Amino acid sequence: MEIIRPRITDYHGINKSQADLDFAIQFFDEDIPLYVDPFLLFKSPSQQDNALHGSITNSFNHLNYLIKKNKKDEAANILISISECGEVGLGLSKKRVGSRIGKVQANDILSLFENISEFSQFGFHHFEIIQLFISGISKDRISDISCNYLKSFLIDYTIDQCQTLGIPLSKVFLENYYDPKTYSIKKIEVNLPINPITKLPLIFTPKRWLRYTPWLNYDDYFKSYCPKDEIFNKDDPEDRSKVLMFNRENYGVVENYVREKLRHSEDCANDPLFTQIPVISAKRKFNEILKLPTGKEDGADWKYEDLATELLSSMFYPSLDFAAAQSRTESNRHIRDLIFYNNRDIDFLQDIHQEFGNSQLVVEMKNVKEIDRDHINQLNRYLQGGIGNFGVFLTRNPLKRAMYQNTIDLWSSQRKCIIALTDDDLRLMVDIFESKQRSPIDVLKKKFIEFRRHCPS
């Protein structure tokens, strides 16, 4: 069956939501838009995380040792090798493909050990501050370097998670494995899960290590801590290269920034992969939907779809993880769908998977006064594409008698189930969301039960 934006758990039939798992579920065709922040390991209450942060720091500072032993080329080659970690699938790439830094940039980083006496004598305590000295180093690079330094641990962690969940492992070769015992790059053979599309190995990362932006980062420094008056004249453009040069010549400013961020480290927390909107926001968005006219005038259809996307992705979480809001065109008519992963963690969702084959659930949004036969035929044809035989309209009003009978006829002839959620159903879902006594998915279940009562046995 075709899966939109496939994940490793769906591919292997693992009935777990992202909220249930300790690691970030990997996509096969694109990266997860989060990054490993080494500061989270530093401030973690876990002694294991603290020790892993120490391993990162020691490994990075070993580059300084190599420089002092006249092995700068070796240090540069190590740094280049660990600057990309495609196995973890973190970042913004739509194709899970990244690139390593070059020799010039590697030498620029290594020059910090040579030109800043504090680093030469004592090394780095938080290597991610290289962002404040070197151009072209950003959160994705910090994350990849961290993951490569932690790869030994992450391999064991991935194997353990796969054995617990029943995800199969395959024998693979890792060309750029960093060995923390010998501080060197090796090629090793290991058992890991693989991406069925590319056949490349996958490595999992704990959710507790992930942030959208590292706690120590250039943008935060420049906005709130950088002494701009000392760097730029009144009408000068705020040139990043001037800031980096100033920092290299005035290490104390960066040291003060790090000290201040350490003082507020209790505010540093991991970023969840998905966050539900607050109840007050849900009510506000629903009221905005009620005010919208049906149709397309003044972009009402797009406003409806945007508001509904935010509402339903929160209403259905965590039983239905939000997969994508995707557009398609049929007969020159714009159609917009919401796609959810069916985690099958409640009986109703398990039932529609078994009966209708839905590993995912499609919700077609229609800001129209009434659903007509063409709308039903469009959704029916989409369901024939392999997504499963259960589909949902999100629309403004209940189906007219003739259209409702049309959906019953589809059930009788093809065992397709198409139900409609309306403004009244959305209101009930928001009320349930506020009460937190039940799940808004119960409204979807209720509509399904009502539909089946009208279908011939």
C-alpha cells in the first residue's frame, strides 16, 4: 500500500505514535527538521548524557593535541569526515543528502586552537561556539559533528530500540565511523535498520537531545549579547564577517555570553517534534472558521484549510500523527488533503486498519455549501490509489439525503466508507479537546457508527 511521507515504523507495521517512542521516528524521503544540541546532554540530569557530552568535548579537543604534534592534516581529515552524518536524518534536506565541509573550512576551525590562547591551553568546554568564530558553521553542522562523535553510543541505542520494537536489522558498512577510544576514523561492519528506498543505514537519536536551534547559537548571540557599537560604525551594514573577526580578537565577549547562557540553562529544553495548540487557540480558530463564508471569495477556501489543518492536527494527536497537508489536482480542480499516520493505538483506529486497509487516513477539506456527486467521486478515486478504503470529508454542512445515499451505495458496491465531519462536529471536537475527558477522535468514531447503522449488512 502506498504511504505518503513514509516512516520506518509504518513500513514495518509498528503501531506506535511518535509520543510513545523515545527516539525521533525517521522518514525515508526527507530529514526531520530538528538537530542534536550538545548543550542538552551537558545540562541533562542523566549521568550517561553528561558522560557523552564529555566524550564530545574530549574528542573535539583531541584535534588540538594533533595540531601540537604537527598532525594538522590528520586533524583536518577527521574534522571533514565527521562534518556530515546522513544516517541520523536530521535537518532540512528533502532528499536526505548533505555535504561535508572542505579543507579550507576545516583549517579555519582548527586555527581557533592556534590563534586563541584560551583554546590552545584549555580547549573547548562547549565546541558549538565555533559558530561564533567561523563562517558557514550552523546548527546542522553542530548536530552532525555531535552525532558522529556519539555514533558508537547511537549505534547501540538504535539496535536496542529495533530489538525492542521488532524492526529488522541488516549488515551494513559505515565508511566514516569515529572511534572514541582511538580518536580515529574507521570503516566498520555493523547491524542497523536500513532505508528500503536507498538501502542506506539509519541511526536513531533520542528525542530528549533535539532542538530547532542550539542553546548556544550565533543569532541569539548577535541579537542579545553582541556589542554592536564596538563593531559597526553608525551607518555600517551589520556584516557577519566583522562580528566573527571581532569575536576572534575579543574572546572575553564570547566567554561572557557562554557564562550568561549557563546561568539560564534551566530554560534550555528539548523541542518536541509536534506541539498541540492551546485550548484558547483551538476555540479562536474554530470561531474564525464559523465566520468564513463558503466558497472561494477572498481566499475563504484557503483560510478554511489553513485553520482546519491546525485544528485537526492537534485534535487527533497523538493517535493520529500528522503526516502532511498536500495538494493535488483532478480535472483542473484544486483538492487539498490532510494525511495522518494511523498509529492504531485505539480499537477504532485498529478496526479501520483491519477492515479498510488504512495505514494512513485522508481528510479532504471542502469549504463548500454542500458536497456534490463530483466531490464524492473525487475522494472515491483517491481512495482507489491505495491509501485505504476509509476517507473523510471536512466540510461545513451535513450531506444532503441524496449524497448520503451515494456514500451508502459506495459501501454496498465497493465496501468504501466515506463520512463527513461538519462545523457541528468540529464544535464538539473542540469542546472535548477543552474538557480533556475524552479524545476528539471519539467524534469521528461516532460518525462512523452512525454511518454503518444505515448501511445494509
